[in-house]
Amino acid sequence: MQTQWTPPPEHAHLQPVRVLTDHADQVLGIAFHPTRPVLATASTDGAVRLWNLMAGSVQVLVKMNSAWPTAVAYSPDGQVLAVGDSSGTAWLWDMKRGRPLQQYAIHRFAFLAIAFSPNGQVLATSSLDGSTYLWEMTSGTPPITLEGHTDIVEGIAFHPAGQLLATASQDGSVRLWQAPRGRPLTILFQSQGWVTKVAFSPDGRWLACGLETGEIQVWEMQAGQRHWSVAGPKGSILDITFSPDNRLLATGNEDSTARLWSVETGLLVGSASGHEGPVPVVAFSPQATQTLGALSVQLIDPEALLLATGSHDGTVRLWSVTVEP
């Protein structure tokens, strides 16, 4: 069976849909629920909030007093929300019952990244203390330490097949590891400036890397070769993620803007302005917008993608994204 070829996008139109304003300080983490119209957000105001995009309502999952949440991630089945905080503690929340399942004092300092493996059995974490761990959630065994980087790891990402992990470090390298055992495989590349984030495309074909210089690189995984690189905007790439259809790459930037790039060509095809501070987190909804109820009325195209951007200005903005081939 042949896959139908889809031409690369020449332009992506971003239409503002909604601004979420309940946070009182910087937004550092966002994550869409994998099957429900719910967005989790984490802020230095101490709160993790859950936004029901269908009902237009919001609830506070937890309000921390002595620390604040720095990273959030849903398990693939959506039943657990992992929250990493500024003290180095990880919280696992039962989303069906709305209560904490477990609490781990994993790191000595704040979380920088947290991610579930595709089967939900392994949790990868990194911290300002310089440590990076792989936790097997059900085994009860001590975490596996990833050893090789010589500086802080800011970005981690699992390949969709689950047997590969990529890490991005301030030592300027992107490394690949065997998952879940953490065996080092290779250094994909070494740069002069540090690498801030990495992301695999949903189909597993591409790995995108963002650098503090503003450079963006996309690698073709099967060939192990760089597909393209662009200089990007002035200032650091703070976050990077692929659209569900593998056609677009979104970046959150230090200059208060989110940008969209063609995965195939590396061309800039769209940008989202409106934030009044750096944009450290970007995420596409995994769901089609027509499943989002009342929210979809505000979208230009019922087939549009939904992009969320979180900023140091304390807001989360939702954008309808339509692609012109």
C-alpha cells in the first residue's frame, strides 16, 4: 500500500482563538490530554491548572506553597499526570480520581524536563542539578542514570517506537540512548552553543533540535543525517514540537514569538505574536478540532490544528492553525 504524497506547506495561517489568563506568573509547562479536550498548565505561581476546552472551565489541580511546578506530562493513556517541581520532587496524579498517586524526591534541584515512554512504563527526567534519570514505573528498582553529558540536560524525548531516547544538553550535544535501559548509543551531533530542546515527529521519521543560538536542525532518523538547518530567530529556541500530521514544526522563542516551520523544506511558514514575554512552551493538540465542542466554533476551519503557547507573561494562548499547500 502506497502512502499518498502530501505537498509541503507554503503558508500556515494562525488565528487567535482564546487567551487563558488565570495564572499569576510565568507559565513553564503545558500538556494536552491525549484523548480528552483538556490542557494542563504549570506556573511559577505554584498552580497546576486543568482547562476543559469543551466546557470553557478551569480547575486548580494543586497549589504548591514552598515550591512551584516546572514541567508537566500526561501518560500516553491520560490516566496519570506527572508534575516536576522546583524542589526536584515528582508528583504522579491519578487523573480519574484527581488525587496524587505517588511522590518521589528525585532530583536535588528543579526539574527541566519530564516525559513518559510511549508505553507509559518509563519516566525520563532531567534537572538543574545535572542529573538525568530513567524510572521504570512498575518495577520499584532504583532509577537508571544517563551518564555521558558534561553539562545540564534541558531536553528529553522518546521515539514513538519506544526503544530510543534523545537528550539535548548545554554541553552542545544531542545524544541517543537505548530505552528503557539507558545504554548510550551515539552522539548525533556536537555544536558550539548548547542545545535546548529535542522532539521526535509522531511518525518517528524526524528528530528536531533547538539551540540557544536560535538555530534549528531537523535530522532524518533512518539515514542518521541532517535534513536541514536554519539560523532561526535572534535568541534561544526555548521549546520545539511537531504537529500531529508531521508537516509542521513549532518553536517557542525567547523573542516572545512562536513560529511554524515546514518539516520538509525548513521554510518559515507562519508566526504567532501577542505574548509579552518569552515563550518557553508550545504544544499541538493531538485531537481534531471538531472534537473540541464550543471551542471549534471559533476556529476558521473545522480541520484546523490547535496550537497552545505558554509565556513568561503568565498567559496561555490558543491558536487555530490552517495550512495552505
